Amino acid sequence: MTLGGNRAVTGVNPIDRLFGELRSTGRKAFIPFLTAGDPDLPRTTELLAEVVRRGASLVEIGFPYSDPIADGAVIQASYTRALARGLKTDHILSAAPQWTRAHPQTPLVAMLSCSLIHRMGSVSFLDRAGRAGFCGAIVPDLPIDESAGLAAEAKQRDFKLIQLVTPTTPRDRAARIAEQSTGFLYCVSVTGITGAREHLPEQLLEQLAWLRKQTPLPLCVGFGISKPEQVRLLKDHADGIIVGSAIVRRLENAATRAWPEVLAEIGEFVGSLTAALQTR
């Protein structure tokens, strides 16, 4: 089975390859989130090309589903728009090979509900996602206590199962999550649902310092990051910065605006964040 990036050549999962290269040069990963199918799959293809051009290191692709428990109103609305147009999981998996062929050095990670995996069957999902070029998955509603089966099947395929730690996760449980996660550890910066916020909590840096002692995995911070100054604050404490709602919000009125204008606005926004991340 062939995964994305240059896996066929190196034998290394592209996520591991990416973070190895970044660490060796002292750089950090910028990880944007895009909802597949919003506004539609052809324009998702264009969005992906634009964020990669603007410096994205790895891209999370959201698989729309009807009851996202961790996502705020912006991403929920994005999922609703995509589903209303008839988007199916099969459509995303059929489109993804084009994305990975066009951007072989940019790993793709699926973000989806465990209900979608259950519906397809975990083995079928992992095999199809791997063939499509996805290198890993984030399953926000999969508790660590119930993840052993999927984690074992993913490990057999060197498909990364990326786990989340929140500010309210008890430390003994956070240590277990850090031990079982693969690829990188998704560090939630705030309590609650996703969405851009004005300030990041002071205790976040303390949590990152503690997690750094628990795992050699890269630590990537997401939820609530929307400004270059927030990126600058975090860049010396995290290995990657994840931005979702602040990007997806710019698609809310895409149907009533000229698409090149929307695409350019998102590209400029992403460029401002990647510039802040890479400044010395």
C-alpha cells in the first residue's frame, strides 16, 4: 500500500519525514485545516494548492459529518454546507489521490468522526485512506480507552493515529494519550470547541513544557489560533501550529463573492501566519 509524500522512496511515513526535516533545520510546521467540499471539491483542490504555495507543511482535511462534537459553529456550518451539496466520504477518498500527486511533499491527515470509520469498517477505511494518500487521521470523538483496536490496525499500516490532549485532561490520562499517539500530539490550546479567540490561556505554555517531558513526539497546538502575534508567542514552545476556524470562516460567503478574491484572501492570511512562524 502506498501512502502520500515520498513514502515509496524512503519507506518512512511522510509525517515522520516532515518533522524530522523541520527539526533538523530548526523550523516549525504550519498546519491549516480545510473542509473537504466547501465550497466544493474542485475549489478544495484550489485551496489546497494555495495553502501549500503559501507555506503549509501538512494539511488537515475535514471529512464533513452531521454531529461534530469538538468543532465550533464555523466548522459545523462548513460541514453543513458540504453535506447539503451531497458530499460523501467516497467523494473525498476519490479526490484525494489528485491532491497527493500534486503535492507529494505535503502530508495529508484526515480529521473525521469515529462514526464514519465505523460505518465503513476500520480496515476498509485505513486501506482506502492509505491508498488515497492520507498519512494519518485525527478522530476527535474516539476516547483513548476505546482506541486500541484502531490504533493496532493503523500501526500495522504505518498510518498515524494522532491523539488529542486538552487543558482539562488529567495528567495521568494525558501521559497515556501522549504514549499512544503517533505522528504528532495534538495539543488543544483552550477548553471547549474550536474557534478563533482573542487571547490564548497562560497555562498553555506550562502544559506544553510538561508534555515535552512525556513524549518525543512533535507537539502541535490548535484551537483558537487566528493571529500572527499568537503564532509568534507559541512558535518557540511548539513544533507546529494548527489553524482551522480562522481559515474556514473566510468561506462563509464564498457563494456571493468572486472566487479568485476569496482564494487570494485566504492565501494572504495563511502567508501572514507562516511568515510569523518562521521568523527568528
